[in-house]
Amino acid sequence: MKKISLFILFVFSISILANAQTQKQAKPSKKNTPVHKQTVVSKPTEQKADGQRVEISTSYGVMVVRLYNETPLHRDNFIKLVKQGFYDSLLFHRVIKSFMIQGGDPVSKTADSNAMLGSGDVGYKIPAEINDKLYHKRGALAAARDNNPQKMSSGCQFYIVQGKTYTGKEMEAIINNRNLTNKQGILYSMYQTDTVQAALSALQNLGDQDRIRKFMDELAVVADKEYKKQYPNAETVNMNQVQTYMEFGGAPHLDGGYTVFGELEKGWEVLDKIAAAETRPGDRPVKDIRMKMRLIK
């Protein structure tokens, strides 16, 4: 019973954050202007055309990706694996049209046609190198990962975004939902700490519901401050990125959650062909699509 009532209070605190977010949406500040009104401009620094290129050959054709120097850990790891021939004969084992194509599972090299793939790895993770200027536009090369609070990347699995285009209204909803989800995640992490749990248990034993509610209200305020500290630019709309998603496409809901470490330069038609491949349950292509990689200038 105590756990249930504490959970209800936690949900109540979540609603406080949600209500605060809704109020901000109702009266947008200069830092949270609806994206269909292009009054907020935050022009990102354009990526220079330098960086190591990697050629990815498949039965559908050849793609060329450029690795970003802004993500050196991911860049160097990818280069190392390509040099080792690690990716040769591996599959694009997960393909979702209008979303992305994923590969790099070492198990896929010798897996039979009915095997469920996606859990293979190299035994290490890469620290996140998430950068607001590197985002999930169409053609983005990014690192896959499992669910971990540090957002550390898989040591070998990657995906290339095909994505789709979005309207201004859709982009506004995605941005607001992402901000709210991040706030809720911080509040939940605080709620789970031993210190907070001990304080709540003590108040629960006293039976003082008013003090418990006050405590949870205060926790929500602290969580909101921590959110602003961790995501200082979260509510600043980058109109250049928004325009890219509206005109060129991508997967904006992934921004801030995964490390983007490169982009497609050639082979757009190959990306589209692979993304359109017939799949079985689990999004694995019916016909195996193998890859071979090499470094190029």
C-alpha cells in the first residue's frame, strides 16, 4: 500500500513537469517558439568536407560515408574495425523503410536464415559523443546501442538513416515530447536514489501526506533545474535542422539519444533500395544483404 501511494505521488510529480511543459507550449518564449514560425534561428556550423571516407559495397551497389572528426572515439573505432576487415560479409540485419538500415552484428556472418540478430557485439562500448550539431538527418551514420543511462554506443553496430520528411507541426510535437521525456527521466532517476527513497519512507511512516506532496513538489523543481543544466539548449529551436527535416528528411526523434558520427555522401539510391527490401518478422531482410568495407580517400 505504501509503495502504491508513493508511486501515485511520483506520477503526480510527473504531471507537474508535464503541466509546466504544456504551459510553455501554450505561451512560447523566445527559446521555445513553434517551429512553423521561423522566428528563432540558431545556425549550426556546417560540417567541413574533411574526414575519413569509407566505401560500403553491397549487392545493391556502393555507398560512401564520411566520418566526422568531431566524434574521434567513434571515428577511430570504426576505422580500426574496417582495417581489420571486421565488417566484411556481415549483414544489414535490420531494415525499416522510411527509418533506417542497421548492420554490424558479428553473429550475422554465419547466422542461418531464421536466426534473430542484433545482440552480437565486440565486448566493449564506446562513450557517447552526442553533439547537438550532428543530428539524424537523412543519410546520418550513427551508432546503435542497448538501453543504458550513459547512452554508450555499441562497439560495432551502426545504422544509416533513411527517414522521412516532417511538417512544422510534427517537428514541434517531436521537440516538445523529447524535452518532456528528458525531464521525466531525470525526475525518475532522482526518485530512485536511496536518499530520496529513505526520505519518502520516513515521511510515509509518519503518515504526513501533505509533507510527502511538498517533498515531491520540491523534487520536481530540483529535477527541472537539473534538466536545464544537462540540456542547456534543449528549448532553443534550431531552424536549420528543422528545415532539413522538413525538406530533406531524417529521424529527429533519435536526436540526443544516439551518437551520430558520420554521413552518407554517395549511394543514396542504394540506401533507398536496401531500406525497401522485403523483410520478415523482426525486420530482417528475406534475402541476405551482405557488406564489404574499405577505407578510401
